[in-house]
Amino acid sequence: VSDVTTSANLTLTFSAEIVGLSADDISITGAADVSVNKGALTKTVTTDDGVEYVLAISRGSWSNDTQVSVTVAKSGYNVFYEEQEITYATLSTGPEIVLSVIADIVNSKVKIAKYFANDYSVDWGDATTTDSVPESGVIHSYAKKGEYTITLTPKTDTAEKQRWIFKNGAGTALVPASSTTVGIVRVSQMPAMRFFMTSDDTAGNHFFSDFNSSGAISSFPVGSFDTSAIKVVGSNFFSNFSSNEYVYYTEPYRLPAGSFNIGNIETVGDYFFFAFNGSGGLKELPAGSFNIGNIETVGDYFFAKFNENGKLNTLPDNSFRTDNIKTVGGYFFAEFNRGGELSAFPDSSFETGFIKTVGEYFFFSFIRNAKNLSSLPQYSFKTSSIETVGNNFFSYFNAGGSLTTLPVGSFDIGKIKNTQYSFFEGFNYQGKLTSLPEGSFDTSKIEYFDMNCFKLFNYEGALPDNIVPKVPE
């Protein structure tokens, strides 16, 4: 604010008309000795990029070049603070990588940051470029709405490959509370999977870990996440892929057809799909996705927290078939749908009949506090081949959950001779199970009972007391 004149105009540009906006909705504040008088507010110009308002202001008290803050608050609108962050590890001097983004509001912001120390230049697609990206990243603002093509040119050479992450950051807009398109929310072009692979059939660690962890990207182009060529993956393959819900969307968040066709994967590392949609807004998965039928050996946290508190309500046919898996690490499917919205599992899913050795927390809290799931597939959770178990085998499996029955033949523990700590502790803790299958939870072959084997198995649960398994006296 300058004291050259005693009056001036303050110009504000919004992405759309703010219905009923008045001078009373606009606050101008500064230091304690600063005051600005507001006059008439006029809507002046409407363009493709937004609506311009002019507020007449006059001198109250200020010194030369006083800094003030302008705040707009309007009932029925949200002040939206956003920036799409593209954290990109360019770890190859291969071809340029092109990413198309859509700016839905004026001054939509993109941040390009490094995940590692490698450098690259950026063409932002609006006739501006950045020659080098600093360690802290670089923020770019698009003055106009529209679609922009960002080109990243690697400047360093290493043996690794690329990684992308989309996150929320900073940037402001006043938008209707019901708005479904804010900022940069759709990706219209993505690199092919081969750019992310370390060889023809191998994907390295953290392949797409945290990729859309903010949930801020609502759609991806056809062909994204075609993983059909991958046979070997490192740790954290797709962990935390979409692990938060983006509350501004009312349309379903979907993945393209053909995504996550992992049927050729044979070897996986730890945290394979850990927290994939944990607390996320993804409600459905593409047909053919998550077929794990060729996997025999898995590491820790295979699908732990996959849909914990997430919005997924269905799984594709033939997904999560575990009938070929023989050896598993700890936390295999721990908290898979804890508090989640899945209402059913596909036929043939979670068949565990061939597994002989399991790590700790095998199916710990698998459907704990899940309110929509009342039954399991016919042949799921057969444990009759399991001989060696870790701690918390199936502890708190249905605690607080809505499961009322178990499949015939499930939870046969007849080959287990030695139990570990908290074997089935809290299995139906405050749960709705009312019966157990014939032959399940038979403890007659067990020679050693560790601490808390069946502790709180049915605490405040619906099972009749006479069928609740107990450690023999």
C-alpha cells in the first residue's frame, strides 16, 4: 500500500463468480497502526480464466509501502490451499519424460522436487523453463487455466530408474464448498511402465510407493499402471499408493482398465502393497487386477493395511488368490480391511490351505471394526496345513467386526503342536460371530500353549460361551 494517493483500487481475480460477494467478506489487515477503509465492490471482467472484482479502498492510516494481508471468506465457499507436488526421481539419462496436467483454477501451482540428488531441467509448457531443480524443489504457478505439458529432461546418469509422487502442498483459491475440480487434479499423460523398471521384467524398491498418497489425482490415462511385464519386484512396490481420501471429489476415483495386472509376478519383497488404499478414497479396482496366483513366497507386510479405513467396497474376481503361496513372512494380511468398507470377498480368495509356515501377525485384525462384511468365501482361511506359526497368528481377526459366520473347514489347527504368544487373542472381541465351524479351533493336538493363546477370544462377543476355545486345564 503506497501513500502516493489517498485512494486506490484493489483487484481480486477468482476462478469463478462468487455469488453474493460483498466488501464485508474481504478483510485487509496489517500492523497495529494500519487501517484501510473499504468502499464499493464491483464485478468488472469475466474471462475464461476467472472473474475479476475491484474493491475501492481509501487511506485510513499507513506509512509508505506498508505490507497488508487480504483475506476473503464467504459462507458456502472454502478457502482452498493447494499445490500439486510432483516429486520425481529422475535416475536415468534416457528420453525426456512428459507429464500432462490440467490446471482448473487460476494460479494453480505445481512443485517439482527431487527424491534423490540427480538433476534435470523442466519445461513447464507455458513458455517458461527451469534449468536446474534445487534440493528443495521448485514451485511453478500457471497464470491461466488449461492443460499443460511438463517435460523433464534428465541431466545425470545413474543405474536406477524414475519415480513419481503426487502430493498436496500450497496455493490458494476460493471455491464452492461442493466443488469437485480444484487445482491440478487429473493426469492426462504418463510415462510407460518401462521407464520405471530396472530391467525388462524387474521393478526396484519403492516402485510407486506413496504415488498418489494425498488422493489428489482423481484420474489417470488409459494404459497407466500396466504391470503385466513385471515378474520380480523389490520392497514397497506400491505401498501407500493412494493412502488418503481427497475430500473435494464427489465423483468416484477410479483406476484405468488394465491397471495392476500383476499375474506374472513370481517374486516380491517386503511391504508389497502395504496400505495401498489405507484411508483412501479408491472405491473399486479394475477387472483382472491383483491376481497373485503365481506368487509362492512373500516377504513381510505383503498386503498389510491394504484397505484399512479405506473406501474400497468390492474386489475384482480372481483377486487375492493365495492358493499357490507356501511360505509367508510376518504381517501377511494384517489389518487388510480394518475399519474398511469392503462388503464381500471374491470366490476363491484367501485360500490358505497350502501354507505350512507363517510369520507373526499372519491375519492380525484382518477385518477388525469392518461393518459391512458378514461372511467369508467358501474355501477361505483353511489352516489345516499350517505347522509353524508366529506370534498373534489370527489375533483380533474380527474384533468389533460384523462377521457372523465362518466357512466350513476354516480354522482347522490340527497340525499345530506349539503355539506362540497371543495365538488367537481377541479373535471375536466385541464381534458378531454366533457360531464356529465343526472341527475349528480344536486344541487337542497342541502340546505347548504360549501366553494369551485364547485370551479375550470372545470378550463381549456374540459366541455362546460353551463353544469358545480355551486352553485346557
